[in-house]
Amino acid sequence: MFDTGEFLRQARLNTQSLDAWIAAGWLVPHHDQGSRWFAEIDVARAQLIQDLKSDLGINDEGVDVILDLVDQLHGLRRTLRHLMSSIHAQPDGVRQRLVAELRLAASAATAKKNRHRSKQRRKR
């Protein structure tokens, strides 16, 4: 964990930007005994925000959307890890049936996507 000063150095960020990004909800520091603390992931997130704004010229509304999508992706990955752990904990027979059903569902989704792509190509 980094205190505010160390976070600003690590993220190569100024205090005004940090305060604005916290107000926007883009960064959420941990609070402990009146101090703000930041994790390594917060440094990575700050660098992503800087890249989006400076290098790619994304406006604040765009950054908001992108960060929301990144957060959703991380949430889905966490859910998938929990699901996989739960499947792995099942007896062999149950696990095999679940894996077969997942493969079948994935195959159906791929077929549907391919049909949609073919239909889109024919329209062009």
C-alpha cells in the first residue's frame, strides 16, 4: 500500500488530477485513521487513465465508460473463477456433465454468432 505522496510519485500524477479522479470515482483510495492509501492496482489504473486521456485523447465521458467496462470485465472474471472452483469441487460425474453442458452451450453460441456474421455479410 502507498500513502498519497508515494502514490503520486509511482503514478506520475499531480494532486489536482488525483483529487478530480477520486471525485469522478475513477480511483477509490482506502481510508485508515484519516489517511488515504492506494494499492498497486490503483497505480495501474491511474496509468491506464493517463494513457486514455493523454495518448488516446479520450474525453472524461469516454474514460468513464471504458473504466466501467474494465470493472465489469474484472467482475466477470472473478465470477468465472468462483464458478470454475465450484465445478472443480463437484464429484466426477457431476463435473463431467457440467463440462459437457458448457461445451454444448459454447458450441451453440459459436454457431449463432457465425450465422449472424453470415447474415451480415449477405446484407453488404
